[in-house]
Amino acid sequence: MSNPPWTELITMETLPNEDLKFLASIVGLSPIIYLMCNYQGSTYTVPKNATLRARREYVKRHYDGSKSSRLYLCRICNFSENDIYKIASSRLNIT
């Protein structure tokens, strides 16, 4: 992941827009410079439900039926208790 030598002149302050500045504050400046040099003109979006499948699978694997497990999963997976019940029942094929 080698960037051209002139990229050393790019700083957080000289990034062309607020979106890139925001991303650089999260992942660092070097990956943003790499994207700017190699993927110019590309548009990226992160869907609102991008993590839904992984969160549901996590609940299926870790819910043990206890209230403490349910509350813990609610907190870390951002689901309601009712969501946890629905996900668990789909795992067990309970209708």
C-alpha cells in the first residue's frame, strides 16, 4: 500500500471534504490517501442495516435463554428483548 511521494503534502486540513475528514479521523489518514489515489470518483455507502445479519447470528449463537443473557445481548446488539425472543425462536423454529 505505497502512496506516491507527493501524498506527504496531504494533511487532515487539506482533505477536500468533510466526509473524508470524518473517515480519516476514524481509520487514519493513510488509508484515506490510498482511496483518494486509487479509487477517484467512486462513491461508497454503508447501508443502515449493514450489521443486522451478523448481530442476529450472534444472538442465535449466544442466547442461552436466561434473562441476564437476554439483557446483555439487548445492550451489545442494540435489539429489544422482544427482538431477542423472535431471533431465538427462529433459531429453534418455534412459531
